[in-house]
Amino acid sequence: MSAPKTDLAPPNQQGLDIQSTPRAEMKLYPLDTFPYEFPGREIKIQFEIPEFTCICPFSDFPDFATIRIEYVPNQRCVELKSLKLYINSFREVKVFHEHVINMILEDFVKACDPISVEIEGDFNVRGNIKTTVRAEYKKADGRKQ
């Protein structure tokens, strides 16, 4: 059974100059890790980062958000100073809300290979619209030891 066809309108009907920062040009601080000394013992680690900023690719105005991360470590934990510097390095990056949360998720998984991680971007109101973006990852094969 095939999916129903939809007639989507073309993107950017307003003709705005959308200038997202290419991923290769983002100077993001690397996420560092340290060994988790209790593999097999599942714990949840939560972070709340209330001062996230990036730049709107449409308007060039800053976007502000609280980023929430909850993860279950596998063999490694993320080091907090590197997380702070990584998050702060988005300040000059032009990126959509939906994309930045997925980027953070991908980089976090690549750095520490967690059993699971959930990331939420709770963006401040802009133009009478409140945006919350959530993404998650769960290890397909469970714990790797």
C-alpha cells in the first residue's frame, strides 16, 4: 500500500533570504567525555541549560531557549564544561529550531554513545508563537559492554 499523494506548496513562498550556517562552517566546541565507572547500573542524568541562543536564518534575530537533556550513560558520561562550551558555540550559528535539536542529539550520541537520550528545546515566544522541539535516541541493541 503506497502513501497518499499530497500536493505540498513549494517552500519559502515569501521569497525570504534564508541563510542557514552550513554544518561544515559551524565552529562548535567538541563534546568531551569521561568513563562511567558503573556500566550496567542505569542512572538518569538531567541537564537544564537556560541560556541557549542561536540566530534565526530568516530574520537574523537571536532565538533564545532552554535546552533540557536527559540521558542514561553507557560507557561514558559527557563532561559539563565541554557541554557548556558546545552549547554556547551556537550563539553565532544561523539554524532552525528543528535542526539545532537534531544536531545536538547527533553530536551527543556520537560523543558518548548513551543507552538513551532525550533532548528538548523550549524556545522563547517569537511573533506570538511558542516552539518546543523534542528528539530522542535509544540504543537498538541495549547496553554495549
